Amino acid sequence: MAAAQGPLSDGAGGMDEAKDTEKDRREADTTPLPFRAAVDALRAARLRPQIEVEPTRPPQRLAPHAYALEAAVVDGDQDLADGRLVLLHDPAGHEAWQGTFRLVTLVRAELEPEMAADPLLPEVCWSWLTGALQTRGLTYGEPSGTVTRASSHYFGGLSARPAASQIEIRASWTPREGLGGVPDTAAHLASWCDLLAQVAGLPPAGPGDASVVTLPQRRGPQSR
């Protein structure tokens, strides 16, 4: 995954770029301050170097305001795990969220078939998510989600490929709002990266960091 940079210009898009800049300015003028502060915190967060994060196009219909990031846990030119984190904001509040902000995530990684067959794997993966939040002392509400494991077996012209197993965690939760109605989105992003690192099988980021443990039966790294 490339560093978070905008598209390079070939010199022919000056008019379009000017229109985009004007559109961004108008949208910034109408964006609620709590959402702007929450997004700024996401952009300024410092993360461990093995995790590459960049902005991506957010969903358009889930909330009046949305911001999205995609990330990959990288080892050289290989991805160990990847995911997406979306910040939603509805200034009027949302009954199902029990708040004005919501975080939605998708995390994926490939596993050894033996581990994918473990009947306790879904419960363990869900505990990785809640444990990552709790380890950083984050308060949240209304959590929900699914843990899905899938296996692929190849036949015919693809029969030379080994069987592959994947774990997928989809989840959402309501972050507690702090001063000015702004949640600590930087800390939630850090906990989400802890989850990504754990699924990827990385060692702890530092002494005493129990939120990330090695997953020795994880499938080998995948080429990017």
C-alpha cells in the first residue's frame, strides 16, 4: 500500500483541481466542528511502522458525515493483514448507536487451515477486538459484529494452488464522546491497529503491551 498521497497531476487537470478545492472548502465550512476534530485526530495519529494507513472513499449513505481509512500490515513487499476503518457522524444522534459517532471496521487475514478449523476461533477473534479497546482504557457502547471464516479449495487448472483459509472480522461500536462531544478517535485507531497487528501475528509493539500477541499458526505472508 502506497503512502497516503493524493493523485499526481499531469498538468491537464487544473480546472478540475480548482473545482475540487472549492468543493472541499465549501464542505469544510458546513462540516460540524466535532467531526472535523475527530478526523483531524485520525490524521495526526502516530502508528507502528509495520502498518500502512491511507484515506479511502467513505460510504455515502450510512451517515451525514463519514471518513474512512484503509490499512495493511506490511512485511517488506508482502501484506500480512488488511482492513478498513470508517468513522460515521450524525449530529442529530442515532437511536441504534446511542450517540452521534460510530466506528465501523473490517479486518481480514489468511490463516493456516488447522487454525481456521478451531471451533473457538470466532470467540477468540472477537475477544481480540474488545481486548484491544479495553487495553487502551477506551469506553464504548453498543458493540456488534460478525467473525467469518472461509476456506477455498482449488480444482482443475487451479489445482496446484494450496487450500487457503481466511478470517474476517466485521464490527461496529459507539466511542464515548469527550469534551466538546469529540471521541478520542486517535486512541480508537491505535486499538484498531493493535487488532490488525494481532491478526497478522506481529509481536507486541513494546514492553508491557499485552494487546498484541504472536499468532504462530497464521498462514505465511501474501504477496502484494
